[in-house]
Amino acid sequence: MGYLMKIEAPLKYTFDGFTIDSEQLCIDYQGQLLNVDSRIIRLMILLISRYPASVSQQEVLENLWTGSVVSNWSASRLVADARTFFKSHHYQSPVIETLRGRGYRLAPELARRIAQPNVEQPPTQPHNPNIHNKNGAWFTIAAMFLVGILAIPAVMTTFNSEATTAREVKYGEPLQVIGRILWVDDNPSNNEREAAFFEGKSFGVYNVTTTEDALTLLQLYNYDLVISDMGRGDDPLAGMRLLEAMRANDDDTTFILYTIVANDTIRRLLVENGGYAVITNPDTLVETVVNMPFQTSSNRFKDNP
């Protein structure tokens, strides 16, 4: 069985230069007070106090949004924000684990560091952050999708400089993989240049053409990011429906909608349903993905809970 040490409940938790003060509700790094959402602090205290037990999504909502009516995606988004916060302050190891169907748990390595703050631990490879609100506006989105056209910028900077010609998409995975991308598009050849760019940056890229195949693979393997087109076959909302099905399955893998058509309403509804971003430009896609705080599992296969 895994690391089952129970962390005691002091007023302060210290690891790798960070101090989480549960009395003052603040976090400092090497003595410098950091600007952070108080809910991230409370989330960390909750996870630390419960370790090695997990905390359900409902418990997160009840503890951190007491008396408020919020959707389930708020918990997923807060977990993603917490991971991003520590990543942005140079903590590269996993912070929070997502346990399929059970909720969240403090990463075991972080638990060890808190219990033994003076013991040096080698950094590990990053793991994905991550980010359900059913909305009845699908037909409105479909209409907007069919009629709204955005201009695609003609000038491409980083993407053009490093991927000027289309290359064959390889389905293997680099030895030191940075992140695993599941790319869902019924015309994968449309994304060959982008996929080749990511592979050149040590990402593993896996292509499927249907929502059904994507959902099956998400049950079998660990992915850090799902990129989906909007329409597939006869369904102009296939991408949105994939996101809805993922969140219904308690899968909070980061989700990007990559399409040539978008507007503020589509962007808002995607975020409300637990998505990360709607992107219409290759440069923006590249910049967004390479700057994500991936915390990739060394095991491509799903671990049994």
C-alpha cells in the first residue's frame, strides 16, 4: 500500500521554503508573503489535514463555498489554480492528486516533505493540472458556430519558425515526456503541423477521430490535455458534448476547444462547463500548451484507485 503516514495538525506547514499558516491563512516563500486566493490556502489545509484520506469534490464545495450555490467545476478549477500557483513559484513536484471517482488527495511526495521539511527530495516530472455545469444553450451555440467566422491571423511567429513544413505525426512517446495530449479531430491531418511541433518539444500526441474513442482512451490511460475540434460528422457540437461527458465521468483532464470559429458566448459556456479555453489560432495554441504546468505521471496507464 502507499505512504500512509498521518500528518499532524500544527498551525504551520513547511516544505521547500514554503510555509502555509493555517491560523493566519497565508502562504510565504522564504519569508516573503505571497499573494494567493484564500480558497487555495484553505484547500491545501483541508487536503493536508485529511491525508492520507481523499477529499470528495462535494466536500471541497461544502468546506470552501459554505452557504453559496456553485457548480461542481468550481472545485476542479480551484485545484487547477492551486497547482498553477505552486508551479509559478518554482515548485515542480506534484501537489494534488485527482483520484477518479473519489475526489482529491495531497500528493504523497508533498506529504513526505511536509512531515520531514528538512529532508531534500529530488524534483519529479510535472503532472497536469488540471480544471460541470450543464447548460441548456447547445442549440444557441450551434447557431453561433455555424454563422460566426473569425479571421485567422496571417502572421504566425513561434509556430511558423519551428514548424514551417508539415511533418508526419508520430504516435510514439518521447522517453522524457513533458505531457500527453489526446487530440480529438475527425480530420487529424488538419493538425499535423501543430502535432509535429508539440512532438518536437517532447510531448506525446495521440490522435482519435470520435468522441467514443476519446472517452474509452481516457478511461484506460493518463492524459494531461485533451484538444478537440468543435464539430465532427453531423454533430456541430461534438466538442462540447465530449467535454460534458468527461465531466459527467468525473474526469477533470484539462480541455481545450481548438476551432476556427468562436465568440464570447462559446468561450463563456465552455468555461462554465469545466473547459480551459477556446483557441482559434495556432500560435495561441502553442503558447498556451507549452506554458501549462504539466505534472505528468510516469505511468501512461491509469492507476487503479
